[in-house]
Amino acid sequence: MNIILIGAPGSGKGTQASLLAKEYSIEHISTGDLLRNEVQLGTEVGVLAKVVMDSGGLVGDDIILRMIKDKVLSDSCKGGFILDGFPRSLSQAEGLDKILIGVNRKINKVFNFVVEDEVIIKRIAGRYFCKKCGTVYNRYFNPSCRDGEYCKCGSLEFDSRSDDNEQTVKNRLLLFKEYSDPLVEYYKKKLLLVSVDALKNPSLIFEDIKLIITNLN
Ligand code: AP5
């Protein structure tokens, strides 16, 4: 099973992708995480990407499609994958199709996370994560154990993303609005798109998605 999660920054794609990857034992591919890893390693791609990510812009298709191709064609994706944060534009969606056609694979469903801007801003402003295990929390909606004292893994150390500041979020939202309509139309025409009410509680969203996946089989 190969699925795509699309939606605005902070709409909850990463939260659901982690749950779904565990539930179905398939690979979770987040282009944001792949890029943050490059930044941390200080690679050439990481140096280029950091400037773009800190401004809230979109990293070039050449870099993104190369990363996706490597990942999707790797052994870890043989049993299926969830794409989180990719594709973000029509050109990326077309690039993905070319990669998949080449290996005789296809996308089974595209989940479009729908949520209002005010909620997005609060979700992003409240997001933080455990430095040890990476679990993502939210100070307003989903705090770590005992009100932000410690993570479920026992660690006391938390951090937040450098691009989760007000100005960057505004730019990320503007770009999302510019690119998302053609992307949604593209998958609608292919009869792959399902809208997800991303305002619900994460466990209810998870159940909604699982129900749709069950009906795929
Ligand atoms: P990326 O890391 O992909 O960021 P994003 O798309 O902006 O998405 P987020 O990770 O911010 O949000 P999310 O939808 O995963 O929400 P989450 O589950 O964490 O990309 C970062 C940057 O990398 C981009 O700006 C760009 O520069 C570059 N990049 C990445 N991919 C690219 C691509 N394909 N092309 C070009 N450039 C690319 O939830 C958010 C918060 O809300 C959390 O605190 C969570 O606990 C909470 N929450 C989640 N669900 C709920 C819920 N249902 N109710 C209440 N709270 C909730």
C-alpha cells in the first residue's frame, strides 16, 4: 500500500503518518525530516536546504525528487510507504508518477488534511519534540507527560523547530495556498483524493483514515 498525506503545515500529517506507519508496518517518508537530517549532517544539500527552510520557502524539485527516488526505490519501501509533505506541487506529483511508472507501482490513496489557518498557527506555535526519541507534542493540544515535564521515553529534554516561528509560518502558508489547488485537482481527477477533517482529535482522524484504508482492500 502506497499512500500520500497532503495538507497545510501543521495540519497533522506527520502525527498521522507516524501512527499509520506503525499500524501497517510501512515506511514513513517525510521530506521535511529527510531535509532536517541533511541539515544536521551538514551535507551540501543540507546547507542549501537550511536557508530555504528557514525562510519558509520550497526546496528545489531536483533535490526533492532525487531524495524521493532513492527512498521509494530502496528495500525499506518494498512493503509500501506513506509520503508526508510530498508532493507539494503539480511538478512534484508529476515527477513522482514518472518514478513510480518506471517500477510498475502506483499510489492507492491521497488524504487531504483540511483545517483552518487559525488552528494551524496555534498548532505550530505549540509544537515541540523530545530530543531523544523525536516524539512530537503540543503545548496546547497534546502536552508531554505531567504537563511538559518529561517524555514518554523518560527524557527531560525537548526542543522546537527553527522554522516554527511566526514569519516563517506565514510564508509556508502562503506557498501552500499557491501550490495546493492544482495538486488537489490533479489527484481528484485521478479519483485518488479523500478529504480528512483534520480538526478532529488525532485518534478520531486515525480511525477515519483506517476505515478508508480497510475499504481499499
Ligand atoms: P515539513 O517538515 O514537511 O513541514 P510542513 O509541511 O510545514 O508540515 P509540518 O511538519 O509543519 O506539519 P504536519 O502537518 O506534519 O503537522 P504535525 O503532525 O507535526 O517541511 C519543512 C520545510 O522543509 C518546508 O517549509 C520546506 O522548506 C521544506 N520541504 C519539505 N518538504 C518539501 C517538498 N516536498 N518540497 C519542497 N520543500 C520541502 O502537527 C503539528 C502540531 O499539531 C504538533 O504539535 C501536533 O502534536 C499537533 N497536532 C497534530 N494533529 C493534531 C490534532 N488533530 N489536533 C490537535 N493537535 C494536533
